[in-house]
Amino acid sequence: MNVTRSLSLAAVFSLTASTAFAFGLDDVTNAVNAASAGNNSASSSMLGNPQTLDLVSSLSSLNLSPQQAVGGTGAMLDLAKNQLPGAQYAQLLQSVPGLDQLVGSNGLQQLSGLGSILGGSAATPVSGAATAAVSNVNSLQDLNNAFGALGMDSSMIDQFTPLLLQYFGKQGADPSLLGSLGSLWGA
């Protein structure tokens, strides 16, 4: 195995080694860059988008696995997609380019696809029940269930919310949209 491929695999495995370790934007970016060298489909995904990488990285203080960070964000965005008025949801997508790549299980599918790009299973598999729960969030109860399916306590929603709202605000999301999201997510 050549040195570049070994380093790429080491970077990806460090992302998924344990839920007890935080991950950073540099870790994700390095793994994605290594995986997408010569692969145009990876660079057009959520993992190749600086805004979505930055959003997921903003959750690093919560000491989550990449699957939990991406899945939790996807579940919260799925609830927003299903409950916000169309104009507000469109404004959210416009504020953060590539955000639609994280909604529901989209991000989880791309994260697990990173392993196949590298020729192995880089990401710890997410159960079918967790993937389904993240993809079908229509209420705060569904959001609680999705977080539970990802191995997180529902109190984590209260920790995700301010970080996501702060990030969206920095991206230029309208204050009324941020208020609607906060209310929707139980803040």
C-alpha cells in the first residue's frame, strides 16, 4: 500500500475510531481531499462543500462521531424541511450552499460512501433503523427518536440547536428564520 493511501486511510479511521473523540474540520477535509483525488463525484458531494464541512465541524465541541454529527444535523434539517413554510426553508438553503446535501439521511449516505471511495469501510455503519429515523422527522418526538437511534440522548438537541443557529446566522440567515428554527427545535 502506498504512503498516500495509508495516510488517507489513517485519517478516515481516526474520524470513526470512537464516539469519545472529537473530530475537526481538518480531519474531515484531509480525508475528503484524499478520497476525492481523481474522483469528481466526491468533490460535488456534501463532503466536498466547504460550507457543509464547516457546519459539521462547528459541532466538534460536542465530542460526537462523524455519523452522530451528520445524522443529528440531517434529522434537524429534515424537521425544518417538513415544518417550515416553503419560503423560509428556501431561504435557509440559500443561506448555506450545499445544505440540502445534509437533509435527512443524505449526509449519512455520503459519509458511508467515503469508505467505498477509499476501497474499504471507513465509516462505522449506521443501522437501517437510524437511517430511517433520520429521514422521517415530522415532529419534535420524531427528532428525539432520531437522536436516540443515533446513540444520543434527546438532550443533545439542546446542544445542537445553538451551534446550528449560530452557524446559520453567520451565513446570513434572516433573524426571523432563526427564531422559527429555534422554536421548531424546542429552544
